[in-house]
Amino acid sequence: MNFLIFVIAMGVLIRGAEQLLLHSEKIALRFHIPDFIIGATLIAFGTSLPELATAVVASYNHKDDIAIANVIGSNILNITLVLASVFLLLKKVQKDKDFFVEDSIWALIPVLIFILMLLDGIISRFDALLLIILIGAYIFFLFQGKKEMPKEELNKLKNEPFSWITTIPMIFISFLLVIIGSYFTVESASQIAHQFKISEWIISIILISFGTSLPELVISITSTIKGKVEIAIGNIIGSNIANMTIVLGLSALTNPLKIDASLYLFDIFTLVISSFFLIFITAKKLYSKSIGVALLILLALFLNHTVNQMSTF
């Protein structure tokens, strides 16, 4: 029963996030916000809404392990599963194109800062403010760079009729779905963990993380099939940055997050290694199926370690 509730709640959460993102894009276009800003923020950060809602609810309920494990697991899966899927589906790519090299470095910066914050065993509200300031710096970087973002995906919204009468209620309903879905996702996952005598950390870093990473997976695979690889990779990088800054930041603002990092060193090191892997791939332009296989090997090691952990409980 708890697993059924988890699946339904995750579906409600993801659906609510998709609708909230869609109508937010419409409002942004209504106010003539530049396409590249919408793409770099709303599309990438919008796919992190499930992680945000889940982590904030978990933090509010003092389930710190769920909040932190969800962020770490989602970032690992975005690189090892989602990016691997992109490369395995990739047919051809121009090697001279710059695929977000500078952005991938930005994806590593909050990871390293996050590790420093873990040294005292707590992510405080002061730490949370620093993370939120960091995402502000990244957005400023985007404005300065003025990158060309996925206009093709956003142009179709301009041709759709816009009405405040329908948009505002839909945003409210979508936001309500996100809150309800995230609440029952956290509660059912916690019950599953207790039922099978598995730690909430393990349930969160695999089960919840996979569910909240589905928007990134769907958008990235769809973009790759359509030949828009920049959208796919940019979505992964932007989502990871959002997870480590906005998601962790707002969660820690809700309640300071306590963690004994020594218990989860493998997962934390996997997060760091996969983040460095992302920089190496974009810097060297290693966009190939072979790299996809290498990322899946990293994923297999991560999953194997998690399964072995489960057997100890």
C-alpha cells in the first residue's frame, strides 16, 4: 500500500511540476523576458521542482537524511543515468561546438562548497543563504554570457493564447499538486523504509532520487531524439546547479540540516567524481556512446554499493 501511495504521489508531484513550469514560462514570455534567460533558468530549474518540494517538505518534518540524500542522488543520476542516455541515443554531434564548458564548472563549485559545509555536521541557515547567493551569482553569469538557449522549445508558447483568468488558477492548482505530491512522497518513502527496515537515506538516494530525476530524463531524451543535444546537456547542468543551491538552500532555511558525513562517504565521493567527470567530458568534447557506457559503469558501482548497504540492515 505504501509503495502504491509513493508511485501515485510521485506522479502527482511530477505532473504538478510540469504544469507549474509551463504556465510560468507563459508569464515570463508575456513580460518579454529574453528566451535565453527563460531557458537557462525556468527549464533547467523547473525540472528541479520535484527535488525542491520533496527536500523542503522533508526538512520541515525534520527528515534531514531524505532532504540531503535526494539532492545527492538526483545529481548523481542526472550525470550517470540521464547524461549516459543522451550519449547512447546520440547519432552525430559537431565536435567543435561548445557544450556548456563554463557551465559545467559552475556545477562543481556548489558541490565543493557543500562538502565544506558538511565538515561541521550541519548545513545552517547561514550556509543556506550562501547557497542562495551562489545561484544569484550563476544567474548573473548567464546574463553576462548571453548564451543562445533553446528558442525552438519556447517559441511555440508565444503562439498560444494567453489569459490571466486561466493561467493564475492553473499555477495555484499546480503548486497545490506539487505540495500534496511531495508530502505523500516523503511520508510513503519513510514508511517503506521502516517497513523493510531500510534507512531513509538509502530509500531517498535511490527511489526518491530516481522519481524526482524523471523530468530531467524525459526532457533530455526527447531533446536528444530531436537532435537538440545542447538543450539536453544544458538541462542536466542547470538542474544540478539548482539542486545544490536552491534546493539545499531553501531546505536548510526551513530547518538546518544535520548529517554525519562519515556515514555516507561513498555517496559523497560519487557525487564529486561524477561532477568532475562532467567537466572532463565537456572540456574534452567527449560526446560518444563509449562515454555513455563509462557513465553507466559509474552508475552500476553506485547502485551496487547501495544494494550492499541494504543487505546490512
